[in-house]
Amino acid sequence: MRVLVVEDDEGIAGGLAAHLRKQGLAVDVVASVRDGWTALAAEPFDMVLLDLGLRDGDGTTLLRQLRAAPAGRLPDPHTPVLIMTARDEVASRIAGLDLGADDYVAKPFDPDELAARMRALRRRAAGRALPTIAYGELVIDPAARTVTRGGAPVELSPREFSVLLALLEERPHVLSRAQLEARLYNFDSALDSNAIEVHVHRLRRKLGEGLVRTVRGVGYFIPAEPAP
């Protein structure tokens, strides 16, 4: 999952980014409304963690801009937004939610609670209610970042897990290499030209050749239903 943190407190932003990266997420950090808009216009993000008191204005300005953006291109107006702020007044919470925020957490917050709220938003965006994803013999737990096949654990690298989760969440739609790269790598990541192909090859070796399908010249997908 690719996450944009919009936070002007360097200590909070750095600690949060480190915590999320340890969980296998790709995280970019900006400190202003302007830079947040620039990032959202440049790359697709799965979620935005938005502070309200930013150095060049109120975070609700960015939220308004995002929700008013035309559908079908970047910035994506449907991107889930979780507001995080020291403003704990009820009126501030209501205002943020009414402007289109999907959830709200007041500082100081527990990073694990924030991560749980993020997973809940992803489930909601994907139309899932259950915390795990079952696909044939596979059971994927996004919270624990574990995979079992027929009840036996399967060891995946963080990037392999992220590719698998992205393809399962979007099945049966095809994701291009560029779309998968955008979900796995932040702006500062060094990226090998064949990185996605390597991750897919290893997933097939560990989980079966028929799981991830290739559409030549387009990308990869997992069928809507597992093969009988």
C-alpha cells in the first residue's frame, strides 16, 4: 500500500513513516498543502494521512481540493483520507468528516491503533468486511502480513506480500507494472527495471504457477475465483 503522510512536525512524520515502513508500506512524507497536492497529482496513493495545522495553511484546504478533483485522473478524488490532528474539539472532527474525510484520530495516538484504522479503511474501500482474505487454499492476513496455503505458512518477503495483496484486492482487474510499482515504492526508492517481474516469479514459485496471470504487454492479474 502506498501512503502519503502530510505532516509538518518532522518528529511525528519521521516516526510515523518509519513505523509504517516496518509494516511493509511505501510511504512518502510532505509538510505542506502545496506539496501534498503536487504529490497527489503525480502518483496514485492508496491513502492519505492528513494533519490539519500545516505550515502553509489548513489541511482541510487539501481535503477540499482532493474531493473536488475530476474523477478518472490524478489526483484521485476517491482516495481515502484519515485526518490526524491535535484538535480534539467535536466541532473540528465533524467539520473534517463533513468535508469528506473517512476517519479521524486525535494526537497523541498509538501508531498501532492508527495502522488498524488504516486497514479498516482499506477493507471498506475494497468492499470487504472480514479482516482476512480467503482465496482457494490461501488465507491472507493483512494485519499480521501472513499467508497460509492449505493451513501451512508461506514465507513471503514484504514486497512479495504487497504484490500479492494488491492483485487480490483488485482482482480480476489487470494491474500494470507501473501501477504495481506505484503501490510498492515511494519517490526515493531505487527501483530495478525488472523488480515486479522478479516478485511475480517468486510468488508463482511459492504459491503455484496458476495464481498470477500475465496479460502480455499489459500487466498481471489474479482471476476473480480460484481454479477448481
